[in-house]
Amino acid sequence: MFTVLLCALGGGVTVAGAAGVFGAVELQRRVVLWGLPLAAAALAAWCGRGDAASRAPSLRLAGLAAVLLAFAADQSFLAVTHATRSVTFTYGAQELAGGGLARAALWALPACLVLGVAGWERALRGCVYAGWSRRLSAPGAAALSALAGTALALPAILPEGQVRDPAFVAASLAATVCRELTLVLLFARGGGLVVAGLYRGLLVFTEAFVINDWYSLYFPAANYVAEGPSFYVARAATAALALGLVAALLGRRRETGLALEGRHV
């Protein structure tokens, strides 16, 4: 049931954007950025406490190292496509220009990290993944949590419910699935909820405030515009690279002290 609620939440916000319910796009951005994780946290609290999945310090250190490696790999498409001149960078929101981004980071980065842990990952991994792990194999639970995470990503990929560019949408969906599976590995093998939530929060802050695709819902300090389809191939490939690197780094680490307490799936 909880999995269905999260999927419906993501789909409902996407449909509402297409129907013009939010009016101004800035309101829709705020709803997606802050409203979705807060709603996910409220659902998780209502349906059950979820699994915090505390881990041994050694696992958390490995998980934090994996977070840094995954983030660098995931965002490496920017350097690759810049070197091949398949992307153009443009200025974004004026209020974030100059020192505006640094000032915004003082409150926005901690907020994104907290909601990454207590909202996104508490719901998707602490409840969906941990809950389904009681009934299904690990791959099955991972697939369902990735499905719910992808549904929650749709409002940002389809601004106002529109497919602005098919290549952007395809690459964004591929990257989202890879990220969701990466987050499963960070949760299950890399230190639990806090580690996974930190990675989620870092990605959200980067795309909502620092840099993101011109076609996305967000309008951060800078945008990038693809010069050809090769850009989006690179975008999906680096997300897959991040997933592969995390899987290789964390290896076959067994879950230590995992108490599967997510009971409402």
C-alpha cells in the first residue's frame, strides 16, 4: 500500500502540473523541491517508523567514500561533454548569481540533506525497500523501491506535464533508475539511511540550486543545453558508471545489524 501511495504522489503532482493547478511554475518548483519529500516523510511516519538501518562505523566510512565517488562519476558527464563541445552552459536564476548561491547554500544544502535522509530515503529505502525485503528477494525489493523513486522524480523530469525533449526525458529516466539502484546499494551495504540520504540530498541540492538541464523543472544558478544526442548518451552513461563503481566498491558487503522494520508496503 505504501509503495502505491508514493507512486500516486509522484504521478499526482505530475498530472497537477499538466493541468495548471499550480499556476506559476515557481510554485510548482517549490512543491516538488520541498513538498514531495515532506509528504513522503509524513506518509512514512503515518505508515510506520521505517528502518533506520544503523550500521557499523566501518560500513559507514565505506558508504561515505562511495557517496563521493558516485557523485563525481554521476556529474562527470559535464566535464566529458564540455571537452567534446556537445554542451553549452548558460546563466540561470539571477538571484543565485554572484554570491547568491553561496548564501543560499547556507540554508538550502542542510535542508536538502535533512530531507534526503528524513524524507526521500526514509520513505523509499527505510519503508519501501526494507518492507518488501521481508517478503521478496533483494532484487525484487530494490526494483519496487526504484519504481517508487522514479515515480517521485517524474514532476521534475516532465515540467508542467510536458515532454519538452524526448532525448532529455529518456536520459533523465535512465539516470533516475541508476540513481535509485545506487541508493539501494548505499542503504543496504554502505551504512544505511543516513549515507543514502546524504547522497540523495547532495544530488537534489546540485540540481535545484547549482546546475541542471535547461529542460528540467528547476532553474538553478546555471543551466546546460545539449548540442546533440551524444550529450544525453553521456548523461545516462555516467549515472550507470556511478552505479557500477558503488557496486564494485561496496562489493558483497553483508548487511550488519539490519532490523527490517518497514511493515507497510
